[in-house]
Amino acid sequence: MIPFSFSKSKQYYVRDQKGGMSGPFSLEVLESKLKGGELKGSEALALDREGEWREISNIPYFCSLLIDLLALEALPSRQREITKVLGESALVRKAMPLEGIPQKEGSEFTEQLLEKRVQEKVKTVIVRSQKEGGGERAKIVILPRKKEERGGSWLREPFFSRWGAVLAAIAIVGGSIWFFGRPTRKLLLTYEEPIRIVIPSPLRAAPDPAKFETHFHEAEVVFAQDTLGGYKFAVTELIEAIKADPNQLGAWALLADTYARLWPLSAQDNDYAEGIHHLVRRVKKGDPQSGPAERALAQLAFERGEWELADRHVSKALELSPHDGRAKTLAAWIAYRKREGEKAKELATEALEIDTTLLRAYQLLGTLFIAEGKEEEGLNFWKQGLASHPEHPGISLAWGEYALEKLKDPSVAEGYLKRVIETPKLVFPRDLGKAHSLLGMIYQSRGKKEEAIEQFQMAHLNDPSQPSYLESLRRMGGSPLAAREKDSLVPRESAQYFVHLAEEHLREGRVDDAIAQFRTALDLRPGDPLLHAKLGEAYEKANRLDRAMAAYESSIQAKGDYWEGHLKLASLYIRLQRLAEAKALLNKIEANQPHLAGYYLVLGKFYSQQGLYKQAAQIQVKAAEQDPNDDAAWVDLGNSYLSLGRAAEAREIFQKMNKKRPEWTFVYSKIAEAVFREGFKNEALKYMKQVVEKDPGEADHLIGLAHLYALAGETKLAIEPLERAIEIDSANEVTWKMLAENYVKIGEYDQALKIYSKLEKLAPYDADPRFQKGAIYLQMGEKGRALTELNAVIRLNERYPGVYVHRGNLLIQLGYEDAAISAFLKEEHYYPNDADPYEILARIYTRRGQYNDAVLQYTKLIELQPERAESYVGLGKVYRNLGRTTHAIEMFKAALERDPDFAEAYFHLGELYSTLDRRDAAIEAYRHYLRRSPAAENVRDVEKKIKELELQ
């Protein structure tokens, strides 16, 4: 066990009161979490998971910070929370016992002395009881807000003088805080804590646009799903986005809107409403004409049932932002609540014309049309909504109720209602209670008493405010259960159940739903490394690679020797071109678990990514030997053989795979490519066309045909099958990239840029689209735009292969040669096996007369590419400039050994032999040069030199 020893330079694990662990975190991160409300102060810290744990509030540094926060906190609920934590702190009790305050005359801690000491430093806030008719209960002494000046801070006073006033103040009120009555209006289950508003803490470092975009995009995605789980996750993402860049007012407005939608899960008090107003004021301070801010206020009023107030706010929101689909949808729901059906229908229709993903608009239009008797039209709207999110609880619940009450079809109703209860973490308790109640009625009608009682019990547990649920339960002979019995009552709530659901969703291609289920399972088993890894795999399938990376990292944090997590993270690093980090993980696996299944497979990908196909093939052979049934290893080996020119061996592998795994549609195109590379171009194209004709709806076949056209140099022919493949599967990132590459080849740069911009938005954390855009702008001669894109690549991935070569070339064109040299040297540092920077630097150094530096670069280049004749000629010229004639002649001869027709090498040999008075050798070298370069510009000069030598 590692003993606890606080230091600002260390990192700490965090354990909450339920035993969940996270971290390790630096001091800066812990401070941020405390300020943002993610940590309450009651958690414990340790230097190691098995080490000694110490409560945060009992560490002087953090206790001082909590007191600071008490002084600065604007929300009364958060003030009470911090005061409670400090009241429980052993450190505070030791300094100022809560049981009583010494009253001895002259005591430092008498109330009179306290009042005198803090008279000029504090303000007193009266906290009233939350019980009905509650009078004055206590005074909380709160330090005034810090002034802007940095000198003479109160926190810099000596420890006891600094703490005396505040600790005594806490002592006065600490006990009384415990006696506050609970709110009389509470619709939450007793086992769930009310949601509280967290105000993101101020930014300390410079804004991080890339990080902001990643979190904000994720928040937008889950917010649009219109589920309870989505809104909770959106809050987390928006807080992180705002921390990355607090100047983005759209994130503040969306956070306010999200909290408004979570009103049913809050304490539903003035503190919560004031928190939303605080966020809105923050937006309006920067943008007084913010439509989304007004929409958030309208949403809050709507949730509170204040229809007229909601209508006023949403009307203003639409006046400021007339094309805000979410505001129109909310306006439609407000009109519906006010029994203005036609207006509601018109607004919801307009909302969908603006944004076809608005699930609540589909739900409302379906409800409205069915109410008018136009059931087919109404059901069509519900179908459209469920097509984009099959488990949207609102639509599923509405359809279940419709099937039961109007269609009188309990079987159909049961199917939709089960959709609702099978994902309880996505559903608001009120809707969950209704779904259970309706299922209870269905089972009751079938005479299934036990099942009906179970459903009515769940209905009452989820929404105890509905007396009808309790009445139905008692009528069936059941009794209400305590909330703590919920888990034992419903085995579906186990983590394994949600894992099973998630895996089913993955098989059905419903990746977003699978992610939601894995996250729910992790709520129940937060320390399970396997669950974190499975969540990472789902994120990878959804192309949310930053989230996948975080999930894999969490799997390793949960269990340091979880080697499968190391392997998955290494594989993702390779995909993102973060090769140094991938290699570090692979080295760690090799040192600890060298025979881990899949290790050789990932190591082979590591070499393939660098173009080192010979090494990759050697490793992939080991992978296949380790597990002969590992089909992925054989496919990778086949690809390496293709790259090495061993096409016949590759074809043999892919033909075996085709027989073994006929469902792997991409294998057909690999067979065709192998045949093509064997020299049978027409046969390969004919074969691939037949495959496409047989199954024209398979995107992989069309991609394979396009690839063959590209190999044949028929770029324009490749575009049409790629466009058809995208029509079939628009989510395939590889297809989009292939299409963009072909557009670049035929010079349609604008089309390629549009595609890369689309990919950039889909995956803002992926540097590749920005890199490709930079390369295109370079070809177009738009140097400023190219530099912007390449700089963005470096911010996203400072080790992205080739970025420094491109940037260096661009800087040379802009006249910044020294900066260009630094870029090329950085590329050499990160990728010592890349020949390009050595060659470019060698030429620059030669031109600048830095011959010794040039020798070093050419020497490294020759080590990498010993058969490349040009490198020997370049080094020979440098040696000649250094006066090292013998070495120069050796280099030119070495070049001719590798390429006997290299004319320039003969010319330089003729020049050197002339200076050495080796007349015959010089004449022979010049004649070789003329035979190989009869059209060279210097032909007459060389002929003249030959005549002069012959006359000597």
C-alpha cells in the first residue's frame, strides 16, 4: 500500500462514495473538476488504486479551495453542498469543533469575536427552510468575491488566521444545514439524486478549437436523439466543449436548453431555474440577440407548464432565428398544449422542412394526424421518426398507446412498449412509468397476474406521483416496493443484459443504440475493462475515433495489465497515424505478453502503415502460424504480397478466403487486383464486371471495380462506380476518400475539397482530411490556405507522416528557408525511414554551401536507399566541392554501377578526370555522356572539350 503524501506535482486516483474509481488526474484537472461541480469534495484521493485513500475535504490544499469556492459560488444549492462537505470534514472539525463554540472570554473563536473579525470581509445570506411555512433557519457567512487585483490575496494569509473566520462561520451553520426540510414537490425516484446544474469553470490555457469541435459535435449528435440518456451525455460533452473554448456562445445556449429538458429530473426548484437563467445571461451578455438563448427559456417554461410564457419566449426566439427547426418544433408543441391543432401542425411541418432529423416533430405530426382520423398519414410520420432512431421512447410509447387503445391490438402495443422499458436509461421516469402501466394492463387482460403486478410495481416506482399506478397495483393484490428493491425486481437491469442488447444492436447495424447500451452497462460496472473496450469498439464503428481512444484508455486505467485494451489502443493509434505511440504500446505488450492473440496482427499493420511491406509480411506469417484460423491475418498477408509484387501468392490466399468466407465481399476485388498485377488486365476487369452484374447492390464490388480502373489509369471511369457505391452506403469513409483521390487526379479540385470538408466535419479529430486539403491547395498554388490546413494537421497530430515535408516545401516557396529546414529535420526525427526529407535537405545544404551537412544527409539517404543512383551523384558533387576528388570519383562510379545509363554521372567523371590530367579517361567519360544525352543543352561545349583533350 502506497502511503498518502500530497504533492502538487503528483497525479491522483479518485474514488467516489459508491466505490467507482477514475484517474489518475493532475492537480490542475482535480481543481477544474471541483470548480465545475464534477467533484463534490466528499470523494477520496490516492496515489495508487491499492494505496491509502484520503478524503478531498481533509487535505488542507483542497479544503482551502473548497472555502474559496464557497465564497465565489453563485448558486445557493452549490453553496449548501460545499458547506455540507466542509461540515463533515475532519480537518475542519479539528480546527473548529461543530459540537460547540468556546465562549470563554477572550477566546479566539467566540461568536462576538468572529462577527467582529469578518464584519468587513463577509456578507450574510439568510437561508430559509424549504418546508412549507418555514421561517428563518440559519445564516451562512460567505466571503465576498475576489477582486481583480492579484496582490494581497486573503488566501495568502497565514493558515490559522486565514481559516479562523471561515471555519467558525461554517461551525455556526454546519449543523443547521442538516435540518433543512425536503422540497414538497419532488417527482423523482428516491434512489436517484436530482440533477444539478454545473457551471463550467473558466479556461486557464489558450482555447482549443479542435477539442471544442469534437465535444460540441458529440453533444449535437446525442442531443438530437431526444432521449434522457442523450441529454445527460450532452451535458457532459457541452461542459467539456465550453472548457475547451468558453467564447463559443452556441455551446452555452445548448447547455441551457439541455438542462431545461432535464427539468423533470431536477429538484424542480428556483435554484435549478436560476441556474438555467444564469447560463442564458452568459449567452446574452455576448449576444443580446441570441435566438437559441430565448429557445432555452421557452423550453424551461414549457417543462414547467407555463404555456403563455413559453409562447412569448419561443416567438422571440423565432423572430431572432426564423430558421431554427428546434424552436419551431417547440412552438408546435406549445400550440398543441394550448389546443391549437392547426397551428401546431403548420409549425411542425415547417420544422421538418428546415431539419429532417427533428424526432419530436415527427412524433407530434403523427399524433395530430391520427387525432384527425388520418391514421395512415400519422403512422407514416412515426415510421419516419423511428427509421432514424428505432428506439425513440416518445414515438414508441405513443405508438404502443395507439395500438392498445385505438387498434385494440395488445400484441402490437406490447412490442412498442417493450422497446421503451428495455432501455430505461434513455427514458424519463414519467414515460417509463406509463409504459410499465400499459404493459400491466395488457398482462392483466391476459390473466397473467404476476407479470401484471411486476409492471404496476415498476410503474409506481418510476412515477409515484400517479395514484392510478398504485391503485392498479393494490387492485391486483400487489404491494408497493421500496426503490432499493428495483434492481432485484428486474434482472434486466444487470450490466450483462445491456451488453447483450448492445451486441444485438451491433449485429443489426444500430451502432448509436449499441453505444447507449454499453454506456448503461458501464454505469452499473464502471470498473470493468472489458466493457470500456467494447464501448471503444462501438465508437470505432461509429467513426468517433476520439471517443474510442478515450474508452480504450479507460480500459487500461481500469486494469493496468488488460493487454487486450493495450492492443486495441495501439491499433487505433496506427489508424490515426500516431505511430510512435502505437510502437510504445506494442513494445510494452512484447515485454509482458508477447504471445497475446492478435499481437502479431497489429504489429504487421504497424509496418504496413509505414510502407515496410517486407517486414509486415514476415510478421503476418507469424500471425498466421500463431493462429492458422485467423482469417484477418491471412488477408493482411495477401495485401502485403500485393504490395511486394508477389501477386500469384496473394491470389492464392484470397481465393482460399473466398471459399472459406464467401460473405466477405471485398475479397472478390482482391482476387481481381491480384490477377491484374499478374499482367492479366483485361481478364481482371472482365471478372470484376461480372461480379458487379451478379450483385449490383453490393458497394464493395463497385469499389473494387473502381480500384481496377484507377490501376489501369482510367481515372474518369473509376468515378461512376464510386458514386454508385456511395448511394448504396454513404457512411463508408473509404469510398469518399477514393472518390476524392480520383477527382484530384483529373484536376477537379473543388469536388475533392468538398468531400474532404465533409469528412472533416464527420471526424474533426482525424488529421487526414485536413492534410489532403493542404496538399490540394498546394497544387492549386493557394499557399495561404495550404499553410492553414497543414498547421491544423499539426495541431491535431503533430506526428502525422509527411506533414512537415509539405510544410517545409511550402515555407521554401514563401521564402522562409530556415523554417523549412526545421520542418524537414522534424520529419526526419519522427520518421527516420522516410527518404524525402534527407534528399531535400541535402539539396538545400549543397546550394547553401553547407557541404558537411549535405554529406550527412546524403549518407543517411544512401543507407535508406542503397540502389538509388541519384543519391551517389549528389554526394559526389558535394565531395567535389569539398575538394575530395577521389571520394567524388568513387561516388560517380557507384552511381553508374547501379544505373549504367546515368548520363550526368559520366559528365561529372569527365570533368574530374580533366582536372587530374587523365585525358583518355575524360574523353571516354564525355563520349559516354554524349551517347546517352544527345539532346542536352551543353552538347556543343562537351564536344569542344573532347577536341581540346584530343589535341593535347
